Amino acid sequence: MSNPVLLRDKTVVTRVSHGCAWCGELIPAPSTVKYRKYTWDDGIANEWWHDECWKALLNADVEDVEEGYIAGDHKRGSTVNINS
């Protein structure tokens, strides 16, 4: 598995609905969100984040997220993993 290469990291206003990369909840359009685009394992990945979910990730224990996470593993805006 290769390390991701960040291509974009910015705040955007969505034009369509997206699932949050952290909590998995729907982000309706239009919403102001954190957007990230990167390459990973020879593919392109896009992520949209609720503001509170992005802040939760930044406050999460590194050991809890360094191996990755799946959208929906965490409650919205929380570092609590609902699957642990």
C-alpha cells in the first residue's frame, strides 16, 4: 500500500450531496465542507467532511486512525469509534 499524495485540500460549497468521510452521514447540497483529493494506490480519492468531523479527526489519537478508518466508524463530530 502506497502513501497518499495530497492534491487538493480546501473548503468548498457542495453542488451535490456527499457522504462524510468520517461519520458517513449525508452532507446535503449546498453545504460548506472540507474537501480533500489525493492519489492512493494508483487511484484518485475524494473526501468531503463535516467541519465538526474534520476537527474530530484532528483531535483523534494517532493510533486510532493511522491504520485508516471507514466512513461511518465514528459518530458525527466525535472521536468515539462506534465499532470498538
